[in-house]
Amino acid sequence: MSSTIGIIFISVGLAFDVLGCLGLVRLPDVYNRLQAATKCVTLGTCSILLGTFLIVGCTAAGMKAFLCIIFLMLTSPVAAHAIARGAHRAGVKLWDRSVVDKYKADKEGEI
């Protein structure tokens, strides 16, 4: 039963990873692409690792998969924020049809 659920999690994770890669190709600017990549890692890769944990159980490989899940959930959003902030400070322009630029408002002292 747990191996069937694990295969389902792995399949869902692969689907998220494929859609995230498609988003990297199709989205217009670095900020949107970064959002797609972050969702791909946190939802896709963590789902694959969770499926692996469910299949192999509480073995050494399962514990490593679980620790990788925790590590990715803690570091991926922080890294994406740091990259986005660095890109904005470096002067990378937003897409023409972007609606909100919170970093610009923060830089001007409005927030």
C-alpha cells in the first residue's frame, strides 16, 4: 500500500518538475522564471523525495530523503528571495506588464 502511494507521489512530483521546466522556458522575465523554478523544487522534488521515503521506509536512504525534504523546504524559498533581491538591485528590469514592484517601493522608502 505504501509503495503505491509512494509511486503516486513520485508521479505527481515528476509532473510538477516537468511543468516547472516548461515555466522556465515560457515565462517572460527572471522573476517569473524564478517563481516557477521555486515551485518546481519545493513541490516537485520534495514530492519525489517523499515518495522515495514511503517506498524505502525508515532505512538509511529513507532518512536521507526525509532530511533532504526538510533542507529543501528551508532553503529554497530563502534562496529564491535572495536571487530576486539581487537581480532587482543589479537592475534587471521587470516584465513590461508587471503590476507591482515592492522592491522599488522599498528602495524609495515608501514601505
